[in-house]
Amino acid sequence: MVADTRLQEARQALHLLITGQSTVSIQRDGKRVEFAQANRGDLEKYINLLEVEAGAANPRRRGPASVIA
């Protein structure tokens, strides 16, 4: 599936950023997009979007847990 391939590429790009590569690039909507540490959050949001599109039961990123008093 195309969505699964894009998700794997995006996750690999995030892994490379986390492990020290200064910039990574992926194909998004037919365009080459580069990410650096400064815009790592944008890449994480893109991964979350792809997980939702792929129907992932438990996307990695969730909002903060709330406290019930």
C-alpha cells in the first residue's frame, strides 16, 4: 500500500533525525520535502497523519493525559 510505504519512509526519516543525521528528505504529495531538527515536530505530525490514514489502532503520538481530581 502506498500509505504504508509513506509511513515507513517517514518513520525512517524521523529515526535518522533522532540518531543524529542533520537533515532528511522524503517524498510528500509528489514533492521532495526536507526536515531538520528544527522542524522535527512537523515530521512527527506528518507521521501521525499517515498513521490515522493507514487506520493504525494506536497512533504513537497522543495528547497529554488529564488528571482527575
